[in-house]
Amino acid sequence: MKMEQDRTLSAREGEGARPLLLPRTPIEVTNALCHYYRGELGRMTSWRDRIDRTSNWAITVVAALLSVSLSTPTSHHGVLLFGMMLVTLLLMIEARRYRFFDIYRARVRQIERCYFAEILAPEAEAGGEWAVVVASSLRKPRFLLSYQEAMHRRLKRNYGWMYFILLLAWCLKISTPKLQTEGMPALQAQSWTYVIDNAALGPVPGLAVIAIVIAFYLGMLGFALRRDRDEGEFGHGEAHV
């Protein structure tokens, strides 16, 4: 029994004295870095695919609701308002995914810009602080973008056009008699009263609905036109997602 305890103790002492399994030669470091780069690139690509799926869902929703609302006069204009709400929900989901994507994209860009680019074309002013930045991100991962900044970028790049198309379709729906349930021979509305009456949504009067839509789009426009934060990897080059 005592001999087994001695062997266990000596084994633990040997494990404590054994160095960490870290690369020691430049070749080992290069191999480890290449494998790490491939892993980060795979994670970035995975989150990029999730972002594209959300965008595809939003485009599909907009196309489906447009075809339903504008193809028949019996459809209500509230379908398009519902589409605006659904696109907003998808924008919020995509903004969350974009924040995760940005973490891995920043690591990949650090390695590409500060390591591989230096191998191909060294620059005198380039330093080794990029490794410290990547190591810090690995030890304590954190988001590089706020939720609002992520929403702003996705709204400015993709979702702004979807909102614009839905707004045009909604204005066409409430202002064109032939697209209403009880169509008239005229092709356009004859007065603002007709438009306001058509914009009514159940017990909510048409004027209130129009005011809410205008306020929503003014808020979205102001949010989309805010200035970008050009720092980090966004301060290098102009090809960004």
C-alpha cells in the first residue's frame, strides 16, 4: 500500500515538473498559428452563414407579403405593417449574430493583416502588438460592437432597402382604389380623406396609423444616417461586411 502511494506521489511530482506542451521552435509556432487561423476562419464563416440566412429570411418575408398584399384587392394593408414588424424582428436577430461574427472576423483580420501580409510584404513600422491583442481576446472574449452599432450596420447595408420597399408598397396600397377591397374605376385616390380612411387599422383611425408609420420611418432614417465608428479593423481598408 505504501509503495503504491509513493508511486502516485512521484507521478504527480513528475507531472508538475513537466513543461507545458507549447511549441518551442519557429516551425512548430508557424504550424500552430496556421491551424489556429484555419479554426478561426471556420468559425467566422459559420457565423457569416447564419447572418446570410437571416437576410434571406427577411427578403423572403418581404417578397411573400408583397405578393399577398398587392396581388388581390381583398388583402388588407395591415399585412404590410405586419411585414415591417417582422423585418424589425429579423434585424434584431441578425444584429446579435453579427456581434459574434465580428469577434472572429477581427481575430482573422489581425492575423491576415499583421502576420501573413508581413510575410508577403514586410513593413518597417509593423509591430508585434497584434499577437497581444489576439491573445487577450482568447483569454477574455468580449464583444467589439454594441448592439446598436450592429443594428446600424445591418440596417445601413441590407435592411434599409427592405423597409423602403415595404413603405412604397404600403403607400401604394392605401392610395390606389383598385388595390382596395371595393375597388373604383379610378387609378389614384381622389382626396386625402380617402387615403386616411383606407389607412385605418381596426379601431385605430387612419390618421393615427399614418402618424405612427411616419414616426417609425423617421426614427429608422435618423438611426441609419448616424456616423459609423471607424476604428479597429474598420479603420483598415473599405471591404467590410
